[in-house]
Amino acid sequence: AVDPYSPEGKDLTSSLGLSPSQHSSLAALAELVVEWNDRINLVSRRDCDVDVVFGRHVLPSAALCSVPDFPLGRPFSDDDDDDDDDDD
């Protein structure tokens, strides 16, 4: 479990190349998962809190996007004008 609002949580997302704004969005996602989990069972209900969701689900998923040549590209982008139209 990782508290998304702790220095450790912020350091982890920063080490993945994510901005503070992106970190905030991921922390908010973890909160939404916890909120909605009671209604539609998104993840295991046992130990479902923001720290667990952030550490066990959000961070591992975000980490995949920092892998070089990740097939889906870099979905975490603050720059909406980054159109990669290299169809060579």
C-alpha cells in the first residue's frame, strides 16, 4: 500500500516521469475506485482503501507506460498538441 499523498507516493510517480498534475489525477482515480467499489465491486473489497488501490493497481498500471517502446505510447501527456504523425 502506498499513500498517494505521501512524499513516497509523489516520488514514485515522479520517477515514472509523471507531472504533479498527472499524480493528482491518479490519486483522484484511486479515490474514485474506492468510492465506486462498494457499488460495483471493481477490486477486492477486502482492504479496499485509497492506499491499497493506489499502490496495488494505479502505480503498476502507470509504470507500464514508462517502459520504452510501450505499444500504447505515452498516454499520460500534459501536452495535448503532441501529435505523433510519423507514418514513414
